[in-house]
Amino acid sequence: MASDSGDVADTRRTVTDVPTVPSPRQYDDPQRWWILAACCTVAFALQAEPFLWMIGYEIPSSAFGTGWNEYRILASLGVLLFVAFQIIGGVLGDLLGRRKILLIGAVGATLFNLFSLLAPNLLALTLLRAMVGVMGALAFPLTLALIRLTFEGTERTRALVIYTFVTGVGVLASLLGIPFEYWWGWRAALVLPIVVGAVGLYLAWRYVPESRAQGGFGRFEALTAAAWAMVFLAAMFGLVMARLSGTWFNPITVTAGVFSALGLLLLIVWTQFARRQNLFRGAANEVPRHFLSLLLLVSAALSFGLVGYAQMLYGFFFTARQLPGFIAGVALAPVFLGNLFILRWAARFTTSQPAYVSVGGGLAAMGVAMLLTALARPNTPYLFIIPMMMLFGIGFLIASASWAYFFFAALPADLIGLSSGLNRAAGLIGSGLSGVLLATVLALSGTADFKLRMVDLTLTPQQQAVALQAVDTALRQGITADDIAQAPGAIVGLGLMAAYREAFSVGVASALVLAGAVSLAVAAVAWFWLRGVKRAEEAALKT
């Protein structure tokens, strides 16, 4: 990292990327650890943001989560918006300055969080929370990009492992919004991201130097890669939503189609402009679109597994095990806290093993953990579930850290912001798909199992529908399987709430089996693909 000034104490110096011959000072400067602290703090604050349903968006309780359909549509539309701004943030960081865009996004997210405290109604709160997400999407990919830019070699792997762990804990910390809202009101749920965000802002302003792309991959290829990523990710999201809804004219697929069309239009217009202006730098600087698509697919699969596993387990603890919301969140702690004991080993493992072993093996561990967790039932002791959660957490830590290293190495270093934006955007698509797809599987499988249990009780289809309505009523009234004194006689006599708990756990198991199968399939793809890349590199060295 070359500096315009020789003064090391000037923490706001301007730097220039040198992707081929890195300066030793870039990696020996003690300031790099403050840069890591700044990036991790900003990323933690953005990940710790409570979801809208935790702070005012009322979702009626219903059997198998069918009352969440309206919220899922809103959340899916938000995913498409945030994907676009993740990519835009990465591109703007490369072209205009990474420190500048990081600070703009982090300041904006913190300010809109403060404005959210003054929201007079749900509509205003929803719009302000959308702006928090947009500004956070601008900043988030640059937290990862700056770590990639600042560290090299084994230190980079350690830094990525730490970053992965911190952001994972941030996801868990977002669940604090549930008890905070219950005890002190929804505004209290915003205190954590505001305070941590302010600390991250100070660290970023004080220690993060300015940097931007110069030459190398070039501006033409940057916009081309960004446009193709938008086309691919939006199309993938829209196709899955069309399949789930049974129609092409649902609002999510239509919006995804608009985003995909915009990306395709930008790709065509910019390509024609570049040809006229002679902006092409040659095929050696371009990333093949099939290669970029595979990169995005694996990134999406990692987030699909993480978010899906966390959501399904939370639902299992909250509904099937009947734990309070906050306790159900705390019960997920082994997924991340177990990694505290293996951080050093994970860093050594990802450094010493080839990418196909660490990425493919990590994804496989995630898949196996999900399949084993699917065996859990409401009466399964919690201690038996802890090893599965720890296995999943270890697999995710290794696969995610190693994949981030490979992802950045596969794309030109001159566009590290764009690389991070693409990685995070693909992750958003994966998490959005997991929320909708796995919830749909849970509802279909759980409802089918519940009806089978009602058939065993010799109930007619009409009586089964009444029984399901009775469960909806009981859930809205907060009645659990143990609160039989409050329940209507029909629910007591038929044991509907106990049957519902069992059926819900079957739905969770079905969703986890699907998620586990996806992880194992992507693990196989990553293993053979990355092994082929490794062999190609070795063959090139021999020649």
C-alpha cells in the first residue's frame, strides 16, 4: 500500500492499490489491526440490526407460519433493493474511494437509525428502516474489501476468520431485539446498532486510509461484471419465487425481472459504448461469465445454509420446544460460540489446505450437521443438539473464510470493492431464498403431517380444517401445549397443540433435509470445480 506521504501517523493518507507488487509497509504497519477492528465493528453493527418484525411490524401468530406471507413479500423486495446497493457500493468504492463510500454508508445507517427512533407510525418506520438497509448495503462490502486489501498471506486468512466470526455473532446479536422490544419497547432494540455503529464510525474515520482502483481490471470490466451479477442474481431469485408461487406475475418475480432487465440493458449499452470508445483491455482482464456465475452460486449457498439453519432451529426451539423468544435465540449460541475454541486451528487449516478441501469440506460439514439436526424432535435433549450446532458452525467458519480468500484471489485485485459487493450480494440472495423456500417446505410438510395425525383421530377433512383454525386461534391467544386450562375443550380433548408441536418439528426436519442436500450438492460442485482449478494452476506452473 503506497502512501502519498511518508508520515505513518497520518491515518487518513491516500493510498494506491498495487496488486502485483505489494509494498512490505502495507502488511507490516501496526495500523492494520486497527483497520481490522474498524471493519469488524462496522460490520457487526450492520449485522446486529433488528428485523422489522422485531420492532413494530405485527405478524399474526398462525399455524406453520402462514401469517408471515405478507412480511416475506416485503422482505424479498428489500433483498432485491439491497443486492443492487451492495454491488453499487463496491463499484463506487473502487472508483471513487473505499474509505469515502464506507464512511458515507456507515454514517447514513447510523443517522437513519437515529431518525427511526422518532418514527411516528409504521409506514415512516418501514421507510426509515429501508434507508438503513440501503446505506448499510453501500458500506458492508467495503468492510470485507479493506481487510482483503490490508492483509496478505497467512495474516489475511486469520483476519478473514476473525471477520467471519464477528459477523456471525452480529447475526446472533440481532436477536437481542426480541427481548429488548418486550422489556423496554421497540426503540430499545436500536440502541445496540447505534452505539456500536458510532464506535465503528470513529475507528473507520481515524484509522482507515483512502484507496481506489487504478488500472488493472479497469472501469469497463467493473461495470460489465456488476451488470452480469445483477442479471444472474435477480433472475435466479425471480425464477425460484415464480416456482414457489406458481405464477410469473407475483410481485417478487416481476420486481426481479425489472432488476434483471435493467442489468441486461446496462450490459448491452455499456458494451456498445466501450466498443466505440475503445475501452476494451483484452480478454486477459475479463472474468468469464460462467466462472463468475459459479462464484456467485457458492457464495449464495453459504448464506442459504447459515440463514436457513438459524431460522429453522430458532423456529424449532420457539415452537416445538416452546422456549421464550430470547431463550430460543440464546439456544443458538453454540453455532458461533463453539468457534472461539478453534479460531487458531481454523486459520491454520484454511491456510494449509487447498481451497477445494476447505470449501468443499466445510460445506459438507454444514450439510451433514443439518441432516443430523433434522432427526431432533420436541423431546430430544438439548445436549444432543449442541454437537450438531457446533459442527455446523465449524464447517461454516472454515468454508466461508476459505471461500472469501479464493473469491478475492479469483477476481482482479484492482476491483476488490466490486469483488466484495458481488460476494455480499450473492449472500443476500442466498439468505432471501432460504427464508422463503425453507419456510414454504416447513408449511407444506408440517401441514401434511398434522392432517395425517388428524386422520388417525378419524377426523373428516372439514373437521381437520376446523382443527387447524383452532390451532391458529390458540396461537394468537398465546396458548401452549401445557396451558390446557386456558384451551377450548376441543383442543384439550384432541391434544391438538401437542400434535401441532410434533408436526411443526416434522416440517423443520423436512426443511433441514432440503437445506442439507443443497449444501452437500454445492460441496460436491465446489470440490470438483476447485480441484480442477488447482490442477490447471499446477499444470501452468510446469509449463
